[in-house]
Amino acid sequence: MSTFFLAVGLVMALVLGVAGSVALVAGRIVLPWFRDSVSRPGLWGAGALLLAGGLAATRAMPFGGNMPLILVGLSLMTASQFIEEPRRARTGRTRGPRTVRK
């Protein structure tokens, strides 16, 4: 049973590592179920890489040594879904109703 969890953890770490790298480099979320909810792909990518590192280091670190990596990674991934997208640069145009001259 332990070998099964080791294999699943390594596959999850690999998938999260690749998805996090693509999100950091390209600014695009590869996993389809996260595309609509993530407003900051760079933050999500950094969190995914930390989470992947924590999952991959499960067997190499002593008991509980990987928990800070996993918790910080999950925190960054969660924050990327709740922090709003940055505003775009203003063009100088005013928004509002136009006044009609008679």
C-alpha cells in the first residue's frame, strides 16, 4: 500500500511541477478545471511548484519536514484564486454618458 501512495504522490508532483512551470513561464493555466477561477497565473504557478516540491520530498525528508512547502504552496494557489486581476492601464478616455449639444 505504501508503494501505491508513493507512486501517486510522484505522479501528482510531476503534473503540478509541469503545470506550475508553464503557468510561470507562459502565464497560462494548463489544467482545465482551474482556468476560469485563477486570476493570477504566476502566483498559482509558484504555489504549484512549491506543492510539487513538497510532494516529491515526502520520502526524503523526516516526518513533517515537507509540510511547510505544502502549506505555503496551497496558500499561494488559494490566494491566486481570490486576489483580483490587476487593473489595466488607463487610456485617458473618460467613461460616462456623452453630452449632446443642441
